Amino acid sequence: MTARKMRLGLSIRGHGYHPAAWRHPDVPADGTLHVEHYVRSAQIAERGKMDMIFFADGAGIRQSDDPPGSLSHTGRDMIELEPTMLLPALAMVTRHVGLIATASTTYNEPYNLARRFATLDCISKGRAGWNVVASWSGLEAQNFGLETTLDYDTRYARSAEFVEVVKGLWDGWDTGALTLDKASGQYFDPAKMHVLNHEGRFFKVRGPLTVACLPQGHPVIVQAGASEQGRELGAATADVIYAIHESLEGGQSYYADIKGRMAKYGREPDDLKIMPALCPVVGRTRAEAQAKYDELQELFDPLAGLGSLYGTFGDLSGYPLNEPVPPDALGGQELRSIAARLVDRVRKEKPTIRDLYLRSGITGSAQIGTPADIADFMQAWFEAGACDGFNITPATLPGGGEDFVEMVLPELRRRGLFRSEYEGRTLRENLGLRPVVSRYAV
């Protein structure tokens, strides 16, 4: 038994995290356009006492129709509701689970986003969180009057300043600033209202916000940076990092690196929770779990698979699917994060094209097995210093989330690794994060 508990989120974007999830007979193919689809998953997460639900998002469709015809066979991340509009609705049908949405620092302004997430924090009574992303796709850029996205260093510099402005705006009203004294006629205490007057490289923002006295002080900040700039930004500003690792050793190295950067920003290691993606496919027996996974793999359209590889390897449609990726497709360009890992896998393992897209389609480490098998994996990572918990990315929704809550969570509780009841009132409290101290605190 251990006093330290895992932190767990449920990523409920779309149909699920297997590329063929939308074709599964138990998944509503049009579910991503109906609030009821998300309500069911959110309530599943809350029933399991999970810390949060999480919405990844992009500012447009980020995959081109290469090779031709592939886009129309891709169901994941295509048609879905905008998450910052969706989460207030989910706040009305849940009471405890945290509500995290992705929003881009490249195609928004700090004041608008600060106000939006402050509003969500008030609506949910302290359960809001913002997943900060610096959008990378050229196809997204073209939705905002640009031909291509900002260069990498500029995106991250803008993102760092953006976050600081948002936090400054959230600090704009002290606790108790609204006196609301009808007898005297005083609505707020001027000494407790702060005008930011920020002027920086990218932004000039006066403030204050028109939303005041947030339940959490600041909504929780989530980031997902794997690059040098992303790691530094996460160590400086994030409360949660959503990571993707393919090995225990990789997770341990990342965990130690991020935590080791925090002291220079005046932060303690436990001020940041690192939660890598995990895709569990659970069955009462290993054979049942494998059958579930095999069914999804059979539904993965080869054209969609080739489309998922195009951005890294180019057009592979002229090569046999059951032969290795040709050496001339590896290229010499500088690659980061997921693309770099794919190229490294090809060089080391020499998988066939089919094996590569089948293995790379899942977001996060795919674990297939019984509840005890999944719990063994999670416990090993947790106790080996590779994570503070996990962001669960179910292969299908809502069924995959339900399987995890009904089968794996009881096993984790039996081992003393996860809560039986919520401990706090806000998301920040349930994550075990310290209260926010305003920059204006005396």
C-alpha cells in the first residue's frame, strides 16, 4: 500500500483513439456531433472518480488528402464539436470531474481565452483547465489568412508570453474584490482590482478581465511539449503535462528532466503532474482483450493508414504494404516528437508499411490484457518514477472508457493506488496542487 495516489484523466475526444474506432459497431459514427455522446463519457469518468476529462483539439483539419482519397477514409479528428463551447454543457451534468479543453496560442488572443476559461471555472465551480498548444500545422494556418504557420521558435516564444498574459489577467481581481455593498453603493474595492498593462514582444493587453474571483484562482494549465522549448515552458508554467512515451526508460528520462528544470522557476517537483497517454484494451481474459484489439485493427482502412504516415514518409501508396518502408522515404529533414520516433522505429525495427501504420495509429502506449495486466503496467511506471498518473486514451468511446472504469479502477483501488472518493472541491485540489498565489499578493 502507498499513500501516493495516481492522477487519472480520461481523454474523450471523438470516437476514441484507435483510427478505426468510428467503424466499430458499438461506436456511434455521428456521435461527435451530439452532446449526448460526450455526456456519457464525462459521466463515466466522474463515476470512476477520475480527476478530469480531456479534449485534444486543432484549429482545423490537419491532414491533407495525400495520397488521394485517404482523407475521406479518415474518421478520427475530422468532425467534432468545439471543446470550449462543449465543456460548459458538460459542467451542468457533472459535479466533480475536471474539464480540460485545448486552445491554441497561435490563433487566439490572450484576453479572449483568459475570459473564456475564467467563465468555465465559474460555471463549473472550480473545475476548469486549459491545454496550451502552439499550433504547428500549415493547414490550420490557412484557416487564419496565412500561407504557413509561424516558425517553431516564434510559436513557442509567443506561447510563453501568451500564458503569462493570461495568468496576469486571472490575477486581476483579488479574493473579496467584489464588495457588492448595496447600502453604500460600492460594487467593488478599487484596491483589489489590478490593471495588467502588459506590453511585450507579441501582445499589448490592458485588462482587467470582466470575470472576477475565480474559484481556483487560476484554471489548471496543461501542456504537452516534448521539444526543448516545450519542456522548458512546461517546467515554468504547467500544472499538468500530457506526454507520449513508448518505453519505461523514455518515461523515466522525461520525468526526471522536466522535474529537474522546475527549481529555477521557484517550483517544487510536485507542483507539476506528468500524465502520459495510455490506451488500455481490457478484457476479462487476455484472449478477450486481444480479440477486441484485433477487431479494431481489421477495421483500419489501408488508405487511411497511408494517409497517417504521409506527413513523415511521403507517399507510400506505390509500395507493397507487406514490405518494409523503403530507405529513400526516411528523408534527411529535421523531425521532432512523433515523427522523429516513427523514423527511429523504422530504422531500428524495419517494420512493414502495414505494421507501421497499425502500430502508430494509437495515441499513447497501447496495453492489451486483463485488468490485472493493465494495473501491473500502470503500477510499474508509477512506482519507477516515470509518471504521476495517466491520461487514458480509450481505443473506443464510450465503451473503452467504461471498460477502464469498471474493470481496471477496482484493481487499482485494491492496490491502494487510486482514490475511492474525490478529496477536494476543485480540480486543483483533487490533483493535489498547491493554491495559486496571485502576483499581487502582499
